[in-house]
Amino acid sequence: MIISMKPEATKEQIEHVCEKIRSYGYIPHPIYGETRTVIGAVGSGNNRAALQALEGAPGVESVVAIRQPFKLVGRELKPQKSTIRVGEVVLGSHQFVVIAGPCSVESREQIVATARAVRAAGATILRGGAYKPRTSPYDFQGLEEEGLKLLAEARETTGMRVCTEVMTPEQVELVERYTDILQVGARNMQNFALLKRLGNPQVILCERGIRTFETMTRNTLDIAAVPLLNEISHLPVVVDPSHATGKRSLVAPMAKAAVAAGADGLIVEVHPNPEEAWSDGAQSLTFQEFELVMEGVKKYLPLEQKHL
Amino acid sequence: MIISMKPEATKEQIEHVCEKIRSYGYIPHPIYGETRTVIGAVGSGNNRAALQALEGAPGVESVVAIRQPFKLVGRELKPQKSTIRVGEVVLGSHQFVVIAGPCSVESREQIVATARAVRAAGATILRGGAYKPRTSPYDFQGLEEEGLKLLAEARETTGMRVCTEVMTPEQVELVERYTDILQVGARNMQNFALLKRLGNPQVILCERGIRTFETMTRNTLDIAAVPLLNEISHLPVVVDPSHATGKRSLVAPMAKAAVAAGADGLIVEVHPNPEEAWSDGAQSLTFQEFELVMEGVKKYLPLEQKHL
Amino acid sequence: MIISMKPEATKEQIEHVCEKIRSYGYIPHPIYGETRTVIGAVGSGNNRAALQALEGAPGVESVVAIRQPFKLVGRELKPQKSTIRVGEVVLGSHQFVVIAGPCSVESREQIVATARAVRAAGATILRGGAYKPRTSPYDFQGLEEEGLKLLAEARETTGMRVCTEVMTPEQVELVERYTDILQVGARNMQNFALLKRLGNPQVILCERGIRTFETMTRNTLDIAAVPLLNEISHLPVVVDPSHATGKRSLVAPMAKAAVAAGADGLIVEVHPNPEEAWSDGAQSLTFQEFELVMEGVKKYLPLEQKHL
Amino acid sequence: MIISMKPEATKEQIEHVCEKIRSYGYIPHPIYGETRTVIGAVGSGNNRAALQALEGAPGVESVVAIRQPFKLVGRELKPQKSTIRVGEVVLGSHQFVVIAGPCSVESREQIVATARAVRAAGATILRGGAYKPRTSPYDFQGLEEEGLKLLAEARETTGMRVCTEVMTPEQVELVERYTDILQVGARNMQNFALLKRLGNPQVILCERGIRTFETMTRNTLDIAAVPLLNEISHLPVVVDPSHATGKRSLVAPMAKAAVAAGADGLIVEVHPNPEEAWSDGAQSLTFQEFELVMEGVKKYLPLEQKHL
């Protein structure tokens, strides 16, 4: 931690902060600059919060952490890439994993037909939402357990693995009975009760766009996050070009860019008839469009020593 | 809904969209412009989602909702301001309601002493966190049920009402046993399972800062949201200048600005000894500082026909 | 400057950085932490850029400046508030200065009538755009010199002072011939050639809204910027509630909030007939609406020891 | 334009708006919905600003433009891709154009050595800043005309073409005497005086990162902008992975992603000794690192039917 004192801080205030730091089990290292003093607090104390609270002490301007507070997922403790096995699929390996399917499960015909089509084109994991975290309570909320059963049926029929979103701690038991990968949506990234319930080290990161001022795409695909995550974390990283861009025509170029950037896989929205999709029609591909995307991806994979 | 067609959309595509609109129970109103056609969809159908899905239809550029999708909280259906009664306190009335207390409940001494001090200065509702939604799992997570009991004890001692944050549907039963107002934090604004569990029409809106590129304050207090919400919604609106700014010295001017902007009340962080607060020390006021804030507020209230 | 080394940085890399720091005239203060080393660079060298370039040195993770790079406008060097005199008007004093007028100068009748009306209601400085920095080249660009002459005429007629926007270094000579305060718009905040041409220490800061994700107002009025600027800078601060909110109905509450927050003045858009304004009609007040705003402001001023 | 009336708008207000629309040379098409009326304004009138001003009319809620206000650069009027010739280099063709060089021109040795190195690796255009738009007046501002002369000398020596930033209308004459492509930085994107002075149809678009909340990269490379611009505009698009990410290690993967996304070229920062670069050291590549980037790019180009 670096505690930066105000320019007008007195000697007593600086000494008071140093004492506090010591009392929390850290060693203070004051640096007396031209106009202000900054104090480094060094040590392995377990009292980050107490140091942070020094922001409330007289004469303190700010308290800044130097070290990023993620240990378990960082390369510092585990330098080699993690692989995550889902049946025969291995994320984080030379296998490039394509997860595809509709935004929402709507009917047996829809999900089974989609599973067959995306499997034929090279996808190995089926996606489909049974619970939909819609902003408006007036919007469609998903088929719920019925949707989970349809996903499991499509899995039986095609031999694919299944990935679906879970929204509450209570849903977890039911959802994991029918599916293989549990997806946490952006709206639940800080739903700590859900995260605790799911807590297991087999985590797949997904770049699905960030919120920006750009309005011509739904979100902004932060493609540089892929190599950056590969540097600082050992977890596999997949890219969702459908959700990130919100535009069907951008899925193909972004899928190729994801391969080039070093992604371990893709998530793509596919629907038998996008204009009648119950959600996200504008970004869903037809079966034929998905085939074209996969053709492009297949050409790029060898350059990155990857294969489907 | 306004469906905007692409400039190159064909007659057949426009007619296809019009037919779809009719099939969903709405009436299409195409407007043929110089370079493109836009189609208004009018009616009281319950099929917003189907209209939205037309974004996936050939020739469609975008689908935009004209009407804001909030009905129950809008002034259109309920023009007069709502009042919410919490014991003798009435939010949304001429009473200006001050909610004050520490970020986290830390001990009996801390919460009872704070309750006494803020009550003496004019606050009528005590705040204090028993569950803390901290980003880092390594940080302090709150005293949990023990904290709730201490809040209830402070309530007994002082006669104040109590407001505290709830984070999961399961906590609700326990939390409402000990407290009067259940607070939903920013991180749970889209935790739909929690929102459904809490669902009741007695909602108090709180402006506690929005995320912006400004870095000198913790968040940006969107003070214009107060009169704006007063125009479009009938719900009471309170302002949290502590959390919004993250800086002790800004609480007093922002509290006065909130009164001037028409707020129904304030939430203010107060701690017996901010430099040792377990969370949010930099923005917590001492008892004496809180008294000064209340002095300023009291001078402004008569100009807005309000009183404590 | 704080130079933070990567966790895997070698002793040689750390020593190399320390040497570089010395060679630029600063003293390195390394702090050896558990997982990484940070190096403070202390001294009055004039080589900030060279220190910053150490971001490119092997083993360096980041270089962060502790001191904010504004000296001349800071309270550190000049603790007392600056006052700026424009005729009888004194910004930064107990006088609360109201600048009012149309977005664009459109005609003699329009600007003279507006000047009379706003003067009668308490404004002392007339605003009006002669050059308009419009995003689209197809939009109205202002009356240019003709507009400046009309402003000067309105000044003659009413005795008000005049404030108008200047967009290029070449315009400065002409604009200052006709007007008293030269306004720099948000689009030119980093137009360094213009800023250099204008360079003089009599600067008035204006909070006119920042860009955020909130869409119900044009910009977000960052009202906390007012007391914050009053803490760190000695310059006068005015608030523009018209441009910041983009909504006529929000001008009155935001004008009062600005007084409560400690502003030195206001800029308000007023137009004889907003629905026919050539720009910014939605946020312009009629003469009568402006009078009501000023009534509210006048009631608040005594609480802040200010007067018109 | 779509003029959306408030729910409580009266018949008279609606009719008043329709009359205004007619008086400006457009045809009003009101659509009477369940809760509100929206009015489409159709026609080729040249009075967009007058329609926009209706936001100020009684009963109007908002005025929204349906058509994007860019005509000259859109595919609607010019469907085929534009090519821009700079000597033997042709942007917008099957030639993939690599622009490389230091952030700032610092000395003859630096710029000539860099030109030779990047040319050998496949770059055809040299970049280098002679005028630097630095936020702080205390920072290095560029070698100015001396820098331009050094760029011209490097051009003589290597046969490369030269690209450099121009910041004011006055600089244009001097800068175009020494260089081939004039670059407009992000800070000058709305410096209309500069844009007018430069006005010519041979424009190259550059994606160099957008401002977002992501802090681990300098900006966020909006890679989806490349195929999006290729859809809506006929202008060539290049990508600057150095400036967009601010991190040397991300330049290689982002350069490949740019090829995959359909870019027409790249701009890359290269410096003989990044740790002593006068600006942007953290993102500059050494000569050897640049060679490796180019090796990756060369492997990808054939997949997109491009060549150096």
C-alpha cells in the first residue's frame, strides 16, 4: 500500500500514520518528497482493510494498493495455463472450443435442430438460456426447468455438452443436474452469494463486450483483453462476438480476430429463424451463416497451432 | 415501437415487417422517407419482445421503443407523490428524513454511540451494514446476524428506525425481523431474484452517485436526477452524499445541494473514529462534523417548505 | 513519481532503474515489498518525461505520478481565492454573477430584447454565440462578425458585459474587440494552439456537465466539482445548468443547487421564443421562466453570504 | 426526424408542431399511439436545425434524427471502396500498409535508424511526431520544424513516405511541404478550423482505441469498428495497436487481430531504445520486436487476400 499524505500534513500526522501502520503488522517506509510525503507499507499482514481505513486519518490524501488483489487466478502463483475438461472437450489446450446455440431455449424442435446444425459445423458445446435475466419484468423470463430438460434432451440426441446461465444460488442444484457448464452473466458478476455457491477453481473467462460510449454496436468487444488475460491469468478465455457486437454481420470478422488474439474458444448465438427469436434476434446467425463463420475460423486455427 | 428499415430495404421486406407487426396484434404505420422507411407499431399488444425480435428480420436496421418501460413507478398512472411511512417518519412528505450511521456495524459501543449522536443532531433513521458486498473475498464481509442484533439494540435504546442492506433472497426473512428499511445496493440492482423476493410498492429511490470518468470523487453525484425523478416518478428520492463523493469535505455542500434540488432526505455515513472504520473511513464524518452538516441542512429546509 | 517493478523483476533491473533515476537528477527510494519492489523518485528535477519513459525499461510495470501536474491554478501556491473583475462585476467575491442569454445570436431584435429581459431579472453579463462549434458541417455555424457586432450593440444599450465563445487563435483578435469574456467550449479544451493564444491568468472555470451513461439528461451536472474545485484551486467557478441538463425544467433546481454547492455564478440560456431558437431550444428558458429561476436563486444567496 | 410528444400533449400542441414542420418544408406524419403521439417529418428540406429546435415547443418530449448525418463518407452514395494513393502505396486495396516509427522525432540518428529498420521489416510509411499535443504545458512539445526536416531527410534516405501529426491550421502549409500524410489526433477531432483547412476527400480512418473504464490498457481497441466502418463507409481503415493498448506485449496479437478484422493497414510505434523514448516508451517496440510483429502479420495476410 502507498499512503500519500497531503502537502500540508504535519510531522505529527505523518508519525501518527507510521505508528498505525506498525500497529497493523506492517513496516512503514516514508519517502519525504519536495512537496509531500508518501509512505509505503510493506509486509504480509492480513490487514489490508485497516490500511485502507487510514484514508480517514488526519493529513492523509489517498491510500493506493500496489498489488492487484487476485491471487488464485494469477500467473504469479500458477505460471502454467490451466486446462478444463468437459467430457472430451478440453478448454485451455490446443483444442479451440466452439459453444453455439440460441439465446433462449424456446421449444424441443428449436433446440434439437440447432444442436444438430451447430454440431455438424464444428461446435462441441451447446448453449441456450433457460433462465433469462431480463431488465424488464414484462419481458420473457425463460422456460426455466422445462428449458433445462430440453437442453438435456438435445445433449442426449447429439452427444454435445451443454452450457447455460444460472442466476441464483437456489437454481444451481437444478441447473447442474441437467447441464455441464454453468454460465454467470454480466449482471451477476458481483452477486457474491451466487459466486460463493458456485465456488470451484474450474473457471472459464468470457469476453462478451464492455460498456462504452460507442452506440453502433451493442457493447464493445475488448479484444485486447484476450492476450492481456493470457499474460496475467492461467484461466482459459473464450470470446462471445454475438453478444459483444449485437450485429450478425460482425460475428464472422470478430470470430477470426478472436482466434488471432489467442482465444481458447468462442460462444456464438445461432437460431433457426432469427427474426422470430424470442430474444437477441439481431445478433443470431442462421445455420448457414454459422457455417460460414466456422469456415473462416477453421482457416485461422492452424496459424495459432489450434484445431477444433 | 419504431422499426427503422435500411436504406436498401426492398418493398417486399417492408411489407414482410408490416405483416409481422399485424400478426403480433399491433398496427403498422409506415412512413416513406427520402432515403429510408420507418414503421411505427401502434397498439396495446403484449408482445414487445416479438416486435424487438424484428431486429433480426431482413432489411431492418433497428427497433427502438418510444415509451419507457416503467409503468408502476411513473407519474403517468399515479400523478400524486407517494408517501412511505416508517414509524413516525414519513418519506415523500414535508418531513426531510435524515438516515445516518456507520458503513459497517462493528461493535455494540460503536453502533449505540453513533445512534445517540446522530439522533441528537436530527437524524431519525439509523443506517449500518451487517452484510457487506465487498468486491474482494479477502475483505471484511460484515458481522452478519450479530450485526443485525446490534442494530435492533440501538433501535431499542434510541427509538430510531433502522435501515440496512440485504444481499440475497435468503437473508430477507432474517433482516426484516430486526430492521425497518431494507436497502438494495448498486451491485444488486439487477439481482432479479432478490428484487422479486422484496417486491412491494413501498420503494425509496436513492441517488448515491454514478460511475463516470471523473476520478477525484469516488462516484459522480447526479444531482439533476433528483428533480428529474420527481418529474417522472411518484416515489420518494433520497441522496447519499457520502458514498457518492467518497470525500468527507464534500458531504456538507452536497447535503445542502440535495435539499435545494428537492430531495426527500439524505443518507450520511457517520463513525465515532473514521480513521479506524472497518470500511469507507475516508467518507465518514465524525459526530461533530455531522452536527455541522445538519446545521447547514436545517437552514436550507424552510426555503423548500420542509422540516426535519 | 512511483515506479512499480514487476514481481519477476531482477536485482539488475531494479538497480538499472535506480541509476536512470539518478542520471535524471532525482533520488531513488526503493521499497522492497513481499512480492515486488516500488521505487520512489524524489527531487525537483525538470525531467518528468524521462521518468515517465522508464515505463519502457525492462522489469518496470508502471510509472505513476503522485503530484498533480497543475501548479499555477492550485491552492498550494496561492491559498487565497482569486477575484476577476469585469467592469463592475467581480467574480470570486461575495457577488454572485449571472451570465444569461441565447445559445446563438440570431438578430438585433433577439439579442437586444434578451439582454434587456435578463438584465431586469438580475443578470449582469450577456452571453450569446457568434461562432458555433457544431458537429455537423450541415448545421448553422453562427452569424460570425455580424453576431459580434450585435452583441456589442446590446452591451451599449444595456450596460451589460458580454461573454462569447472563441474557437480559433485567429478569431481572438476580432472577438476581444467586441466582447469582455472569451469562452472556450468543451470541444476546444485540448486545442492547445487556442489555449496558448488566450493564455492569461484570469481564468473562470465552468462546470457545464460531463459525459456519462445517463441518457435522460444531455450531460451530467457534476455539482460536487464546485466544492472540490474550491478546495484545490483559487479560480472562480460558475455552473451552466442549461447546457449540463439540456432540459428547461431542470434549470431552476440546478441553479439553486449550484448556489448551495458554493458556485460563484451561473450561465443560463434564455431565448425570446425557445421553439424557434436556432440551437438548443429544449434547454432555453423564456423570459418569464428565467425570472422564476432568479427568484429562487435570490432566496438562496443570503444563506451563502452572497448577493447579486 | 421523429418528434415524440409527451403523453399529456394536447391536440393543439400536436397540430402546432405539424404546422411548424410544414412551414419548414417537410411533411408531418403523425402516428397516434395508445399513450402518446409521435410525428415523422419527411422531406428533403434543408432545415434540420429548425426541426431540432421543436424540442423547445410545448408538448414535445424529444426530437430524434433517424438518418445518420454523414453523407460524403457513406456507402449509400459511393458503394465501392475508396483507394488512396501515396506514392507507390495504395491504401484501401489488396496492399496492406504498415506505417511505423517513433512517437516523437528526437534526432537525426533516431529517425533515420528507425526508418531503415522498419522499412527492412516491411513498413512502407514512416511515422514520427514533430508537434506533440501534450496535456501538460510542462511536457516536451516536439522538435517542430526541425523535426519535419529530419522526417524529410529520412524519407530521402529510405524512399519511404512520411506521416505526421498536424495540430493547427497555420501548421498545415509547413507540414505538407515536408510530409505525405497529415494525421489529426484524437484531441483535434472536433477542431473544426483545422478540419476545414485540411478538407479534402482523401481521408484514412484510424482506430486507435476509445476511452472506457478498462484500466489495464491505455485505451480500448474497438476492433469491431473495422468491419463496421467497412460496412458503412468507403474509406480505408487502419489500426494503431500501440496507442490503443499502451502495452508493448499486446501489439503483436492486436496486429494480427486487425488483419483478421479486415483492416487496410497498421500504425505501430517503434523506437531504437524505448526506455529512453521522450514519449510513449511503454508501448514502443524495439526493432527486433517489430520484426516479430511483422512476421505474424505476414502469415495472416494471405487469408484475407492481402499482401504487403
